[in-house]
Amino acid sequence: MSADDFLAGDVTVPESREQSVSLHIDLDKKINTAFPGVVVRKDLVKAVKGNAIVPTYVLEYLLAQYAATDDEATIQAGIDAVRKILATHYVHRNEAELIKSTIREKGRHRIIDRVSVTLNEKTDTYEAAFENLGIRGVRISPETVKANEKLLVGGVWCICDMEYLYTDNYKDVPWLLGSLKAIQLSRFDFDGYLAARAQFTTEEWINLLIQSIGFDPELFGYRAKLLQLTRLVPFVERNYNLIELGPKGTGKSHIYSEFSPHGMLISGGEVTVAKLFVNNSSGKIGLVGYWDVVAFDEFAGAQKRTDKALVDIMKNYMANKSFSRGVQTLGAEASMAFVGNTSHTVPYMLKNTDLFDELPAAYHDSAYLDRLHCYLPGWEVDTIRGEMFSQGYGFVVDYLAEVLRFMRNTDFSDKYQQYFTLGSDISTRDRDGIHKTFSGLMKIIHPTGAATAEEIEELLQFAIEGRKRVKDQILRIDATMPAVKFGYTGPRNQWHAVTTLEEEEYPAYYNGRADEEPEEVSHLPEVTSESTHIRKESELYEGHRDFAENQRGVSFEKILLPYLRGSSEIEIHDPYIRQPYQGRNLAELLALLASAKDPALELDVTVYTASDQDKKYLIQQQTMFRQIWTSARHQGINLRVVHDPTGHDRWITTDTGWRITLGRGLDIFQRSNDDWYDLATSRQEFRQVKAFTITYTRENRAQ
């Protein structure tokens, strides 16, 4: 059967492109029904932002007033209203003088600006400064300051009515503050939130949260979604210490600068004891006393100078939730998030130093690092691309920020204990880290506290991994630290060891024995070339293999080619080869087979798959297979494509007796942007994979 014959027969596909779109639309309808007035279409922010440099929560606050609906006409009217508000009231730095003139001429004008307040001890008055408008010394009442204490630390975005009254006294500031309203949600119904959560499946709820962050959940696997949601844990857990190091452009600092009015993002180089904790001369409490989350941007940089006194106070605060002001000890609840860029690959750091290699010397200290509850592997997070942003509905981020803040009073750290028990040699500090991460994720994903044993186990494993990554790297720095077996026992008292993904990918480097070949590696088929000895079939591994989401170092050459060598007939059963990236997977496998066979021999390959239900995409699929068929022919591969509408399972069989059962078929790689300058476009082992399984079975050899 040729590629053209593929179109013959009735088309019945269980999972069509229309069904996927329909599910997306159904979820959006469900979101709007369950949470009326507090959700917004996420692409609207870009539509209204223009050149206004304001946080996302400010824009969504305005959109929630005018466009929190799924009615298209109301949305458009709301967009126009918000645009008009921004055009009329938002203060651009380069238009500050024009706004000042408007206030003077009109006598009163409403503005949107970031406002901070200081106490003038000489006059015993509070004075406001307007960041973009560029004016200072504006009198503000103690009652207003008391109602918005964050004005005193870092500043708050506000809607203000400004007035102008000139007097002959040059000491008088002519600017008067008529009214001030902080841009943040004033109240919400938490019981209603929990009741609405019960209407969603866990998958739907996670997708809603990912859309609320601003991303399209269809482009993220489960582990990738957990990585994004873990960035929210500092907002829902008191005194939670999170570190994320990874490449540039993955959105590490976005959550802390744009997502919540309760978080403060500061540059790692701007941190001082007075700014962060307390100014001993004035007695003024620092950031940790006012904000739920203090995030340190650009924290990495081995050559950065640091204040040792600051590090010592920070270590005490991270461990004991307190800091000293002279002889007085003060407490605070602010969580800390440390984000920074890495300049080396993970295997390079594992072989030469450790995964904390990029930190300044003062922080590259086992006592400080041991205070970290979770190390988020930023190298697993994909670089942000335009296609990743959501056009679906999600929570107004200010609403979700209030929910997370409210749940800081709740503790879900013991929810796993009815099913699982942590390993006995896990220390108290390790347990605290695991408990806090687990509790935070439970509150975010299962705010009612109800979850299945399987759902709880997934979060527990992820929380253990986050703390294990911290502890394993500390062991490289401080040999006096005792090694720990990270894992848990289940209902049948069966031990489940937990490993990090990089431990699975680079076991020799991870365990500090680069000269030894780990046992796990020997389970993978050996990769050989034509110029080297080819591993005998009797030596090939038989059995089951699991590959984790985001794992690298996987390729068809490693996991398939050793079993396909020497075959003259191969069958590939994969019902989902429809979209271009899926067709590329098939073409890459055929190219690999062509390069490995004797050029003088021909290879017969039959592909059993299903056709696309949509006529437009069916033609695209037909064209794709014709191109693959033609190209394969030139390389001595006779490709047959057989229409198999009832197929569901995925496997490969050879006339040499091998059966390879593929959990995901050939579709094991995560989608990329197909940038030809990206090395991952050319080499499969540089790509991240989806979670998948593969089983090798030796059947009777064909006669």
C-alpha cells in the first residue's frame, strides 16, 4: 500500500483535534460558570498593556472590573475602558510633566502610580513619593498609612486623586493627596472557592492554575506543570525557602515581580541588613516584616561581593523565623525565593563542582544551603516562547494571590501520613523541607485537603526530590554531613527510593565517581557505530524501562537502533502520526535505519497508523507521508503506510524476533520551536522527553 492509499476507508479517530479544542472550550465555560467575576481571558493583558510598564496584577485588577466575563461584546467594551483608563490615568515617566500640568490646570486628576511613604522625623509627618510622577514630600494621613503599611516598605501600586494648591510659602509642597486606593482585592469568599474547586477534576484544576499563570497547559507535561506551580509555594507557605537556578529566559523572576501584590522582587546585589531585616539606628523593620515573599533576583554570580553579617542573620532567620535587633529578637513570616542564572550545564557542574556552583562564596556554605527547603531545577523549565502563552481563562492573579495568602494559615503537611511513611534516617530539617513543599503543593492543587493516594504520592515524591537535590549537593561541599536514604514506605511496607532526574541522567557524575560505569547505565542498549564492534543480540537488555518527563540524553539511536539492526522487515504500530512534529519523529527513525544498514540492501518498513479526522489536516497528513515515503525510497527503505483506525497500542516488531512495546509510540520528545540554530533540533539527545515507558521482549526468531 502506498502513501496515497492511506486515505482509504472510514475515518474513526478516538482523539481528534476537534475534541481537543472542544475540551478546551468546555473548560473555559466551566471556569466562567464556577468563578464568575474573578477570571479573565489571559491574552487580554497583552491587548491592553501597550507601553505601560505595570505588573500583571495591576492590569488584571482593572480587567476584572470591566472584562471578567466570556461575553465577547462585554470583553471588547471592557478592553476599551481599560485602555482609556491607562491612557488617561497611568503615569508614564516621560509624560510626568504633562500629568503635573494636567493636575495644575484641572485642580484635581486621578493617576495610577507606584507610591512609597517615609516618615519625616523633623515634622513628624508621613510623606509620599510617586515613582513615575517624580514628586516627593506629599503629605499623607497616618490613617491611610496604617491601612496600607506596605507603603512604608517598597511601595504599592495605587489609584490616587491628586490635587494642586500653590502657596507663597516655598517650603510648602503644592501637591495634595485627595484619596488613595491600593490596587489589590479587598475581600473574597474562601468557602465559595473550595466549593467551586470540587467541580473540577485534578487535571482540569491544574490546567486552570497554569492558565492563571499565563501559560497554555496543552504545551506542558505533568512534571513541567508541577515545576511552575512550585514557584507559587512561597506565597502559600510561611517561612518557605526556595532556590531556583537555571538558564536565562525561563521566567524565574516573573512570578515574584508580576504575580502578586504580596511579593517583592529585589536585586540580589541590593540586599542589606537594614533593608531586609531591621535598621538599628531608626528601628524600622525591613522587607521580611511586611511582605509574604521576598525574592532575590540575579542571586547567582560567584564573584559577587556579599555581606557576611547579612548571611549570618539570614541563616538564623531561615532556620528559626527570627532575627535580632540589638538585644531584642523579632519574628517574621516572609518566605524567601532565590533565583539566578547558571552558566554551565548540569553534567559540567556535577563533574567539576556542584549544582550550587554559581552562588557567591558566602552563600556556598553548607549551613546556609541546609536551610533551603527545595531546589527547583531551572534547567528543566523550557525557555519562554510566544506560543506558550494562554488564550484561555484563568484567575485574576490578584484573586489567586489572596487565596494563597489566606491559606498560609492552613497546614497540610501530614496529609500523606495515612498512606505513606518517610524513611527513618531522614533528618528533622530534611523532613521540614519535604513537609513544607508537600503542604504547599497540596494547598495549591487540593485546597480542600481531599486527594487520592496516587495524587498524594506524586506530590510527596516531588517534594522529596526537591529536598534531596539540596542535601545531595551539600554532601559534596561538607563531607561531615551524614548521607541520607531519601524515600518512603507504602501501605504494604514496600520501600520506594526517590532519586532526582539528574541523578538518573548522569549517575556517574552525580555520585562523584566519573571513572565508574553505574549499574543503571548498563541497562540501556549500547550505542555503537559501523566502525566499532556491534553488541550481540544475546547481550541486549530485555525488560521494562521508565523514562521521566524532562529527561535528556535519550535518542532513537540509544533505545531503538540496537534492536532494529540486521532486520529486513520492521513493523511500526503508532496510531498518532498526524502532526508535523510526529512525522519528523518517524522521518528521524527512518534516517537512522538508513544510515545503519548496508547501502546495497533494502529495508521494508510498514507503518500502521490512523488518519486525521479533520479533512484539512487529513490532506496535510497525506502530504507529509508522501514526502517521507519519497525521501525514504531514495535511501533504500520501502515504506508502506497502512490505515488502522482501530489501533491504540504502540509497538515495533522485527523479523529478527524483537518486540518493543512503546508507551507513547514514537512521540517521546517534547515539542520545540524547531529553531535550526538550536542544537536540540539536530540531536535528539539534547531534547527533553515526555514521561514514557518501553519494554523489550525477545520473541521467536523468524524463520
